[in-house]
Amino acid sequence: MIIDATAAELSTNEAFAEFLRRFEACAIPAGEWTHSAHITAAAGYLSTRPKRQALEDIRAGINRLNDSHGVKTTHARGYHESLTRLWLEVCDAFLQEHAFQGAEGARALVALYGRRSDLHREFYSYDVVQNEAARYGWRPPDLKPIPAAWRRGDLLVSTNPRLLHLKTIHEFLTTSYWAPGIPIDTVDRCIRSSLPFGLYDAGRQVGFLRVVTDYTTYGYLADVFVLESHRGRGLSKWLIECAMSHPSLQGFRRWQLSTRDAHGLYERFGFHTPAYPERLMEILRRDVYQCTSD
């Protein structure tokens, strides 16, 4: 039975593969289908197929196993779509961030989250997660956004704020055309009030963007950059793709941004000149970061 990272099913890749085979064959007894076993199955599927396919397969597998145990999905028990997807996203972000595979990844996940079956409380209010709509369909968290990460070899995009290098971000923004002279404490505050996406090459930060959002109807794409050393590789496009595919940033009525010379880049993602520019108003203080107070 998988309770912690020392479980025999996690000891080797062969034992791990055998656990996944038993899961798919509905050969895991109800008493052994623990929270840690759920995480182990998620790790196995995420290690071997794209995340979207992993979600479809883990959903089908859990429902088959529940049926074999005589567990019917009701308002109070059984399969829960929103919690299943939340956990899959949490596990995927961890595996991508650390580049873990196979049994190693499963052991690390179980060590971190095996005794955290209540983790969803950090993301969902009680009335939201207990609603039938969340059990039978996907409902995004209402307390904080889902962690997310994407990997291409040594390149990583992550929303983990602990990975951000504030000095790198500040050094770029303070010389940018849109935020010249911005103080570092202002950069820190705006990051904390947004959903940040860092781009890393072997752990070194080489790009950044943040989304100013209410997580429900509106998103503003801000402070997008890739360091000169990493330009010409399509990384700006990848960074934006990651941001706009984030599960907590879906279904918006409006996305907006401001750019001086990157219109072609953003048009690839559906951005265009405002349909009703006469309806937009603003207060623009161009030199706000150059002003000093006595």
C-alpha cells in the first residue's frame, strides 16, 4: 500500500510500472486506493503522455476503478472532476519544474504531497469545491491560481514566484521604453499583485511576463521580455503561449496589452486594434518613475 515515499511500489521503475498496470486493470483493492496512490497514478501518466491526454486517462481510470469497487459518483462521494484536475496540475507543475521522470518523480511527489489530501483548501472555498458543478465539471479555484510549469529540455517556464530573480527583472524593466527608472520595490509589489511567468535556462532567468487579472473576466499582459542573449529562438512566443494556456486564465471576456513595436507577435494570439477605441480612456503618467518627492 502506498502511504509514503518508501512504498515498495515506488522503489524501482519496474515496480512503478507494475502499479500502473494494476491500476489500469482495476486490480487495486479499495483499501489500497489511498491519496498517495492517486498521486502515484497521476505521476505515472504525466511521465508518459501529454498533460491533456493524462487528464483524460486518469479520469477514465479512476472512474473504472471506482465502478469496480461499487463506488457511485454522487454529490457527496465518488469521482470529483475539479479536484482531479487540480491535483494533476499541481503534480505536473512539480514534475516539470524539477525535470523528474518515472519512479523518481512519483517518490518526490508522494514525499511532498502524500499527506496533504487537504491541499485543495488552499485553492478552493468550501462552498465552491462542494458544489455539484465542481464535482461533475471543471471549476477553477477561487482562492489562488493553480501552479503551472512547462519544460523544453533545459528551458522552463514556471509560475513559481520563488524562482523569480527580482534583480534580473528590475534591471531589464528599468531600461525598458515602458517603465524607465522603475524602482525595484515597485517591481516587487507589482509581481506580488499579478500572476508571474518566469522563463529560465538551466536555472538562470532569461525572460518574464506577468498577467494582471481578476481570474474570471479580464487579463492584461504586461512586462513581456526575453533577454537579448536568448532572442531569435521563439521564446517570446512560447512564453505567451504558456501564459494564455494557464488553466486559471481561461474563459476571459477580454485580454489587453500595450506595445510599441511587437504587434506582429501578439496578432498571432488573436490580439488586434480595439474594436471600439473611442470607448477606452486612460490616465497616463509617462514620467512617474522619474518623479521624486521631497
